[in-house]
Amino acid sequence: NLQGKKESYLSNLFEGKSMKFDEFIYNQPDMSVLSDKLKNLIQNFKNSSSFEEQDQVLSKINELRKHFETMSNIAFVRYTKNTFDKYFEQQQNYFDEINPIYENMIGEFYKALLQTKFKPQLQKKYGNQIFNIANARIKTTSSEVLDELKLENKLTSEYRKILSQAKIPFDKKENTLSQMVYYFYSQDRSIRKSSNKAYWDFFEKHSDQFSSIYDKLVKTRTSIAKKLGFNNFIELAYFRLNRTDYNSDDVRIYRDEVKKYIVPLSQKIYEKQKKRLGLEKLNYYDEPIFYKSGNPIPEGSSKDLLEKAKKMYDELSAETSDFYRYMLCNDLLDVESRAGKAPIGYCTFISDYRSPFIFANFNGTIGDVGVLTHEAGHAFQVFNCQDHFFPEYYFPTYEAAEIYSMSMQFFTYPWIKLFFGDKKEKYFYQHISSAINSIPYGVSVDEFQHFVYENPSCPSLERNKKWIEIIKKYNPHTDYSENPDLEKGISWYRQTHIFEVPFYYIDYTLAQICAIQFWIKMERDKKSCWKDYLNICKIGGSKSFLEILKEGNLESPFKLSCMKNVSIFLQDYIDSIDDLKIDF
Ligand code: ZN
């Protein structure tokens, strides 16, 4: 079937049928029309007298949903490309309004799906994951909480707006938050210090606003959870994230494993960094500077980097070559920084046009190559899933989704010299070190949120104190002594996930443990490793996290032996690098 799919997109490409992103047609969805159509179809679904008939109705339902989601995604991309665009700003507000109504209708659809007498035939044809998802999702919504869901959306949009409209005065100009990141990598320590000061001043100045938005979010979410019959929001959040294979106890044990095996390793990396930089103490603003001679910087303009990635994906495999050329040809990568562009990076999928879309803000740092390897990994996965029947199957749950992107960062290692020349060893050591260091930070974000939603009436100041306590538990090297604002515990304000998608963050760490396993296997048998990767790319969202791991021959990070094994390999790698020698 892959062959057929491949021909179809290649023929689209070469017969001029494919479209560039700007040519995609956007129409504001008419909610009352969509609502009537869906209601009718759901009724027909319930009344179907045979599996074949029901399967056909299901196909029409999916088409409608794919079209609605296409419009929603086009609107989102156009808005984030230019947040000053009044029309698409208004469309964002429109979607904030109608999304809960839409979600409620999908809830009705899920109920019908779970009750169908043709469930065994459907399971046989499409797998059980759609039923897992339906089962999780009907627990997360009801008409009783519609108004509060709308409020939740509105609050997260308010938060997003503060971030995207931030103007930080620095270096004789006004900067967006993502533009400020450039200065964090300066070789001049005083610039790093002052740019960080300016950056965090912004968060401190808006501290009341951030606290108040978050406070309302926590109370709203807790109230929604109670109305839906949960003890607290944590239980609801796990269902929202479709975590069907594991619960918060597994996650707690996993965090303990991180503390035991990854934290000491990470501390060792920071210690080596401090020595390399010749510093008495590693201040928080020194952390981004990995080498005394400076971090490796990709060679060339944004355009050059996109071209180099073409060579890389051409040589990596036939599949990645077709994919990346399709992306370039149809303007499906927007990577340059501009005023008004949202300070975020993401990959989405516009299904009516069979097109992934990659959004980023290049800033001349190592992170730019991360976009071309990481986000491209997401896009490659969904590109391989475009023929799935259910839109739910395009992307897997978050912790699984990040495996594809993070593993792609390892699979592209042999081409890293294209971007960094003779500094490639610097890139490898830094990439792996950052991967390791991100794990203790990731579990901190997770433990903080467990605390917040276990104690929903905790006052803001105490909440901030707890943040600092947890940060220091998993990142004992943290030194905020030169910035009293950070010592007060405000740095989580910039962590968008905490506001927007609660409990989504530990996912990055779970995926990283899996991606590292791919790296370990790559070193041993590249061919079978790539085969495993391609195999799970095609599975996409059609299976659950632990099932995907099984199909990819990966060990579950919740298994006690997993963290230990991974950490032994990492420890050997870190010890084998003469970090002073590559620092040139
Ligand atoms: Zn990602």
C-alpha cells in the first residue's frame, strides 16, 4: 500500500496537482451546517443495519472532520505566521468559541462508536486504538462543562498573546522573546547576563498577569474535573492526553528513576562544562554556552541550511528524499524570524492537502539545525500516515510523537558535517549532553504540575517557592544567586506547556529515553534500526505508546531496567569524550 501512496503523491508533485501553502483555500467553517451534517451522519451510523453500511457512513464522518481540522490548521498557521493579521486573529477567537462545541459533537460520535454492535468488525479493520481514544475522550467532556472549556481556551489565548506581543528593549532595538535567545548564546558573559536580565524583567513585570491567568486556569480545570466526576484535574489530564497504558504512579516511579540514574550524569555534564569554561561557578546564564570556544554555529544562511538538509535527506533514504522535496516544493517550511511571527516552533498536518507544515524561528544558533532534524522528524512521521482512515491516527500521543523527531536527530548524525564542518564533534557532544540535561528539567515540570493540581488552592507565591524547590531537587547545580527574580520562582511562566497543555512535558523525556535507544541500536545495526523506525512511522497514531514501543523493538521507559541500561551507555559515551580537545 505504501507503493500506491508513494505514487499518488509523486504524481501530484510532478503533474502540477500539488499546491503551495499560500494557495490552500481557507473558508471559515459554518458551525450550524457542520453541526446538522454531523448529527445526521451520527444518526445514520447508529441506524446502520450492516457493517459495510456503517463503514461507509464512518468514512463520510471522517471526511467532514478532516475538512474541519484542515480549516482550523490553516487558520492557525496563517495566524502564527503573522499575529498582526486581524482576520486570522479573529478566526482564532472564532475557533476558541466553536472548538468546545465541535469537541462535544465528537464526543457524541465517540459514544456512538463505543456502542455500535459492529465493534468487532471495526476493531478488526482499524485496530483498537480508536476505541481507546474514544473511551478516554468521552470522559473528558460533557455539555455541563462547555462554558468552562470555553473559558479555559480564552485564558490560554490571553497567555499566548502576552508572549507573542512581547517587545524586549535590548541592543538598541525591540526584540521578540525568541529573538532574545540569540543573545543568550553570546560569547560575551556580560551580554549573556544583561540579555537574561532584560528577558526575565519582562516576566517579572507581567508576573501578576501570568499568576492570575494561571490561577484561573487551575481553578477552572479543577472545577471541570469535579463536574466530570474526577477526584482532581490530574486524572482528567491523563485522559485528555489519551494515556491509556500508564498512570501517575508509573510516572512517579519513572521520575525517581531519573533522579537515581540521570541526575548524577547530568550533574557531571554541568561540572565538566564549568571546568571547560574556566568558571568558578556556572551561573544560570552560562548554561547555554557549552564551549569556551563558543557553541558550534551552522554555516550559511537560512536558505543554505534548507538546501543542505535537502542533500542530507536525499542521501539518508529514498523515503526521506521524497518527503523533504515535497515540503520544499510546496512552501511547507516557514523558518525565518520576522516581527509579528509567533515565537514558537511546531509541525502540523493539513490533511485535505496531504501536507505537513513546519513552523520555526531561525536565530543563527545550533537550534536551527534542530528544526531541520527534529521538526522534520515529526513531519516525516505524519507524511507516512496520511492515508490513515481516522484523523486520530495521523499523530500518535505526545510521548510517542516525540520519538520520531528525537530519533531523526540521531539518524541525521552522519550528515552533521554539512552544517558544522570540522566542528561536528562539538555538535554531537552538545546534542547528547542537552538531551540528557533536558530530562531532569522535564521531570521537574511534571512534578510541579502534580503538586499544583493536587493543591489547587495553593497561593501563587507558595506555588513559585515549590517550583524552585523542585528545580533544585532535579537540577542541584542551578544557580540563580545573581537574579533574585528567578530565585522567587518565576521561570516557569515561559514554559508554554504548563499553561496550555497541562501534564504534557514529561513526554519529551519519555521519548528521549526511546530515541537514545535508537541511537544505541544505530551504532550496532543501522539497517535494521532504520527499518524499525520506518515501521513505527507508518503506525503513527494507530497504536498506543507502549504498543508502538513493542513494534519498534524498544524497551518501555517505565520498566525498571530501562533507565539503568540507557544510563550505562550514556555514562560510557560521556566518559569517552575528551571535551577539552574538541573545544576549538
Ligand atoms: Zn517535537
